[in-house]
Amino acid sequence: MIASMLLQRLALGTFVLAAFGFGQAPPAEQTPEPSGPTIRLQVEEVIVPVTVTDPKGRFISNLEQKDFEILEDNKPQKMSYFSRERAQPVVVGFLMDLSNTSRAQWKNFQNAATELVLTLLPGKDQFSGYLIGYGSKSELMVNTTTDAEPIVNKIREMKPGGGAALYDSIYIACTNRALVKGEPIEPRRIIIVIGDGNDNASTKTLAEVLEVAQKNLVTIYGISTSAYGTLNDGDENLVKLAEETGGRVEYPLQDIYKDVQGFASVPSDEGNFAFKVGTGGFASAMSSAIFHSIANIAGEVTTQYILRYIPSDNGTPTGKFRSLNVKVALPDVKVRARKGYYPTAPQ
């Protein structure tokens, strides 16, 4: 009996020793498994899309890397990458204003959005897009895809009505959609707002969505639906979103009456109208203006200069906004680029 108990205890002791690695020779050249989550540190690379135009707004497309200088918090940075190739990979968010204010010109901008989608999503892998509609609420209507057809079909089904939750739609675009491998370096992230910039229904604020756009390295463009030479409070919001992220706003309906004085204030005086509403001349001028705006946005999105650099402090995350300033060694040019970014923590 005693002998049996001793044998059992010896066997148990051998088992315990073996379990903790005692009394056994280690396997030859065995690689130990990490005991906890693996942390991979990465140096943050900053991408800066840049547009350069002459005094007449025409693109300057023949610049070299030596013509550019990047300053982060007023400190010069060394570029690690430079490109001026056409047809650059992008993922584009199409944000459609479905509020009551878009009713008057809905068909025109429905057609404009369709044309824009077909232009920017030609069916190639390097071009992706998604659709968000915003009225009183914002909704991701078509998730990220390289196929223009589901987005176009959804746009044709849309009907305006309700308030305008523009800021919420930008937040969704930055945080709640399927990502494409390589974002935001390649492809780059673009948002195009087709609306008047008004917001009266969002839970987010202008400052909040501007920060989240800058953190996600998103460039915002706008095609304003403000018409007939009148602007509204929302235009300032749209311009701020665009300028702070390196984009710009097109106003296709603002120039239709540029040769007509007093359109908004003078009663129906036939001699005072270059185009009478409802005539073929008016429709033709509007279509031409919208097409011109689409061409401007689409051309800029796919033909920007792309500069990349690793911050001189190796991208140490501070959570603090870092200002950016891009300079070009040419007189009388306009340079558009994002005004800053928020460094993210290493992953």
C-alpha cells in the first residue's frame, strides 16, 4: 500500500516537473512563442496631395520634386516619395444632400452625381467609391465598391425631403464603411459633398468632423447646390471643410447669371435676363456649368501631385494637431494642400 502511494506521488511529481519544463531537454532550435499581444511599431508616413494652379485657375502639371518644400510646424521635412502620375488610385465618398433645400434643382444634381460617379469609377481596381445620403439622418446607402452601377442605381431612387445632417454624413464616411487595402496612402481618401453646406440635423459639430477628417487624411471637395447667385450660411461651412483638408468648392449655378445685373432683386423684366428660367438657353447653360464643375473636380482628384514624408521626429504620437505648409518655388501660383493632420499612435 505504502509502495503504491509512493509510486503515485513519484508519477505526479514527474508530471508536474514535465509541465513546467524541468527534467526534460529542450527541443533543438525551438522558437519561443510570445507570451502576450504582439506590438508592431511603425513609423508614420504622412501623405500630402497638392494642387498647383496659375492665376487663371489652370493646373500646372510639369513641376518636379525639387520645386516643392514641406514644412511641418514650420520645420522643413525631407520627402520620401513624389508623384505626378495621372489616374492615381482613390476611394471616393459621394455625399448627397437629400434635404428640402435641394428640391428645386434635384434632377440636375441627381444627373450631376450620376455623371460624377461614372467618371470616377470607370470599373478599374484602383478606383473605389461609396454613397451616403443625408437628410434628417445620414445613411450609408452603398458600401465601398469598384462598381459604379449600384451607386448610380441608388442615386436614381433617391428623393429629397427633411433636414440636413451633413456633419453626421462626413463622420460616417470617415468611420463606418468598408476600407480598401492600402488606405489612406494608396488609394487616397476623397469625399465629394453635393449639397449647399447647410446642417440642421447632425449630432456632430463642424469642429468634430473636421478633426476626424484630418485624422483620417481625407480631402473634401464640394459641388454647391446654391443657385441663382445667392449664397447661404452653409457655404462658409463647406468652404472651411474643403480648404482645411486641401480640397475646394465648385459653384456651377453661380455663374449662369454672371452677365445679368439685379436678377435676384428686379421683377420679371424680360430685357434683364440673359437666360429665362425654363427655356432651352437656361437648361443648356445649367448643364454646361454642371459638366464643367464635374470635370474640374474629377480632373483634380486624379491628377494631383502626391508628396509623402516621414516626420523628422519619427512620427512620435502626441495627439496634437500638426500644421502643414507646402511651398512651390514659382511666383504667382496658388497651392492647395491640407493644412495639417493629427499623428496617430503606432500600431
